[in-house]
Amino acid sequence: MNDIDTETLGWELIGWDSDEQAAHVTGLARVEILSIRHLFPGRDDDFLATAVYEVPPALYSAMRSAIPHLEFREGLEYQIGGFRLSG
């Protein structure tokens, strides 16, 4: 595993509209990232924290199975990624 301090990270699933505005944002916890990271085999790190990853519609069902509270809205393009929490 990478030497990433996940205690200082947060994650978001962001749905972008046609005007490139963040129209739908869902915060994700570390345990949720661990449950879906296998769906992103091309990732650069174990915690989806060093890049932003496109979430194609083909992954929506598998992601909802792993994280039931997730919602995907029609007409939005989704990405997932991590960020450093301000401290």
C-alpha cells in the first residue's frame, strides 16, 4: 500500500453538469473508498487520493451495491477523488 495518511483525507463523488458546474456532490468515508477501489483497476494509488477518476455509468450499479446511499443523477458526468482535509 502507498504511504498515504488517510486520516488527513476526504473523498467526494461529484456529478458535473453540462456547464461544468458541480451539480451533485456526495462525501465519502475511508471505509467506503476501500469498498469500491477495486472498481478502478487503473488507479495510481490504493485510496483514490492522488488523482480524479471518471465514474462511467457502467460502474453505477456496482458502486450502489457497495455504498447503498449513493445516487447518480441523469445528465451528469461523475468523477471520484480525494483531497486533503484542512486542519
